[in-house]
Amino acid sequence: MFDRLRVLTHALNESRLMFRDRATLERHQSRLAAEQLRWVAVHSSYTAQRFRQAGLSVGQWRQLPPISKAEMMANFDTLNTAGVTLAEVLDVARRAEASRDFSPGLPGNLTVGLSSGTSGSQGAFLVSRAERLQWAGAVLRHLLPDWPAGLLRRQRVAFVLRAEGQLYRSVGSSRLHFEFLDLLRPVDELAERLTAARPTLLIGPPSVLRALLNAGATAYPERVVSVAEVLEDADRTALQAGFGPVVEVYQATEGLLALPCPHGHLHLNEAHVHFDFEALGNGYVQPVLTDLRRRAQPMIRHRLNDLLVLADGCTCGQAARRVVQIAGRQDDALNLPSASGTRLTIWPDFVRGALNRVASLCEYRAEQVGAATLHLQLDPDAPALREAAGHEIGAAFTRLGVGDIELTFGPLLADLPGAKRRRVVRSWH
């Protein structure tokens, strides 16, 4: 009961943190940052070491060189403030993944989990009870349909995810029922369970939700929430037609990074997380985040591998910056020869745009497998579609100044169970 009251309190507080004035939002961030950085520098020896090595005071935290997920994981034992080791976290998390029983945590009411390892570097997360309740309040406020009147109705939430966790159960009550659909189960079985669940809120990766739709699942939720993968326009259109209105949440091992506004647009979670950005050209930016609340596993000047396109302003009036597009991962960008002999970076969005123009192409995967070789897996894999895909890719690459490359083709291979869908991948390095 106490946990549910705390969650509700956090959810109610979220309303006053939806700032409409940018200067007020930034003053709020500065207050949180001053307190957070002082605390973390005292309790996280790795963070203190970073400041010492950089010759910076805590007050100069925005000048601290960013770290990557690999560096975070390599220094996990001295970065976290809960006194646990990475080996302990991995042991609990991997046993949970193997047994499909996600209830165990670590002493001290710590929740642990693993990322999917999409980038090849699997991350672990560690969340305290207080952080879990704060997270649950934010999620409840931003995702529950028809807030706050929706609290008074019985809600059935269906999660289609690789792993369950206490994170989601924190908001459970007699009016809020959760159904975990383990996406490692066969699609036909999941489709039947989803239909039987009759969710009012449906949450899952867009590729999986679309597969369930294609497998005959019927559901009429008030809201569909896309998580864990890039939501592409074609998937949004299909899910909206099949299930209902679609919004997107941007969450990673590094935290809850962006949430939908009442008008359906995605906004950075700037009431709780500070973002700096590194420009990558063509309007793409790479975030460097500092979590202003999280303490069990502090995220201070942490560089994400994601590509974003941002915009100011939104019809909802919120001051938090709007995410126009999550364009993919930086390390999925293709590296191809230019017509002049140099190397070019081709962002995944250009490849997706080209292949989305191929009529009758249901699904695909474009993988750079050599210095000048792109392998296209197509569904269906038919001669006419190979020709059309080759034409669209060739035209796009010509416009971008790409030189001669070899295109190879094959049928689309199934992803490993539980793996995130990545339509554009660079495996050549």
C-alpha cells in the first residue's frame, strides 16, 4: 500500500514538472544537478576519479569528458553506490532470464536487469526501490490513458517484452492489472493470449506488435506504446489501423529518456535528465546525458550511441525539447566509399527511406558486410523486388555521392528470439 501511495504521489508531482517555460525548466535542472553531483562525487568513487583525472571541480560537471556504455560497464563496481559488483548483478539477472522468473533482486531492495545487447555490448542496470517508485510514477502519469480520470477505471496493461521486472509491477493494484507476455514464446501463442487479455494499454516493440497483428491478434487498447525499437512510419500506420492510437517511449539501460505528451509527440524527459548534444551533421545529434535523480547507478555525462533529430516547440506547450525522430544507432551507420575515393557515412534513415519506396516489400534487413558490399535480405525475396530494391538503393546512393558498391541479395532470416529488430546494420568494421 505504501509503495502505491508513493507512486501516486510521484505521478501527481509529474504534472507540475511539465514546464512550459524553458528558463524555468533549466533553473529546475540546475538545482537538481548541484545536489546530485555533490552527492554522487562523494558516494561513487569512479565518478570522483573522473573529476580528479579531468582536473575539474564538481561545479564544472558539464565539461567532464563523456563515457560510453563500455566504460560504464568496465567500472561498474566502483561506479555504483549500492556496494554491489557487476558479477553479482549479472548472476541474478542471467538466472532470471534463464528461469523466466524475474522477481528476485539483490539485498537492499535493488532491482537488476540486462539490456538486449543490441550494440554488441550488453549493459546491466541497477535501480533502488526509491528510483523504481519514481520511475513508476512518471510512467503512470504520462502513459495512462485519460489521466487522471483513467485512474478511476479498471485498466488492463499488456506488456510484450523480453523480460519482466519489478519496475512494472510497482504500479499494480486492484484497478491496474498487468499481463506479461513473454516474447520468447511462439507468436501464435502470444497472439491468443493478447486477444484474451483485452488490454486497455498495450506496450511492446513495434516489430513484435506487428507480428502479433499479422498472426491474428485482436485488441482495442486506448493506447499502444512502442518501446525498445525505432518506431518507423510504416509500423505506426499498421499498428494504428490494427490496434489503435500509437505513442512512443524512449527508454534504455541508461534510463527513461523521453515520454509522449498529450498531443502524442515525444519529449525528452528533461525534468529528470539533463541532455547535452554532439552534432553529427545533417541534423542528427548524439545525446550525452546526466541523470539528475538516479543514484544507485549514477549516469553522469554518459554518451549514448543513438542518433536523434530534435525540434523546439510543440502544440502541447511543453518546454522540454521534442524528439522528431530516433534515427537509429550511430554504429549502424554505413561506411561506404565515395565517388571520389574517400569514405562516406550513410545514416540508416537514408537506407530505410530508399527501401520503404519499394512497393510490395514487406520486410527487409540491409547489412554492410564489407568495405563496399551491402547485403539485402528481402521478404518476399523475388526477382522483381531484388531489381526494385537495387534501383532504389542505387538512386539514393548516387544522390549521396556513394561510389561503386556491390549489392548482394537473399531471403530475410528470422531474428534470434528476443532480439531487437535492426533493419539497417553495419557488421563490417
